[in-house]
Amino acid sequence: MSTFLHLSPDAAEAERDRPSPDKVISGDPRFTTWNLEERDGLYCGIWEATPGKWRIAYEEWEYCRILSGRSVITDAEGVEHALRPGDSFILRPGFTGTWEVIETTRKDYVIRL
């Protein structure tokens, strides 16, 4: 195994999913994930979602950087965080709210359980 890993969808098999129906608020969001690293409670890869809005609740810590598209994350207090390419952010354990994909969004991520 190499000690260098290039973050690219070509480096992993795509996994397809969608939020559970009870979390969906609008649209028909679908996810594609390329999980490139998984070890010792650490996950790293690329995630893409099609338009829609769903409820989110984080038990893990996650760093994200938007690569393409537009999304809005709204926290439990109703504060909206508009996201576009180049934006980076962290969602800490306990974060609840909604994720709305306005335009198909791709991000890279690092998750720590």
C-alpha cells in the first residue's frame, strides 16, 4: 500500500445511497460517495449529492470543502450557511439542522468518529 493517496473518484469504487425517506423534506436527493480512506475511526473521500433537502444530525466530527455546486446548511437555530466552491467548514458532533442541495454539490471530506 502506498503512503500517498490522491483524492480522486478514480481511486475508489462509487457507493450510491440516499437519505432515509423520513429525513427528506423536499426533492429526491441521491448520494454518490467515493470513500478513499477508512482506518482507526477516520474516513476520507469525496461525496456528491443531487438537489433536494433533508434533515441532518451529526454524531461525528467532519471537515468538508465544497468542490462544485451550491448548497445551504441550516442549523437548528435557523441560521443559514450558503456554500459554494472553495468554501471549507467543520460540522461538530451534536450539529443538527438541514442540508439543501440547490445545485448538484461535490465535496471532499474527512470524518473522525
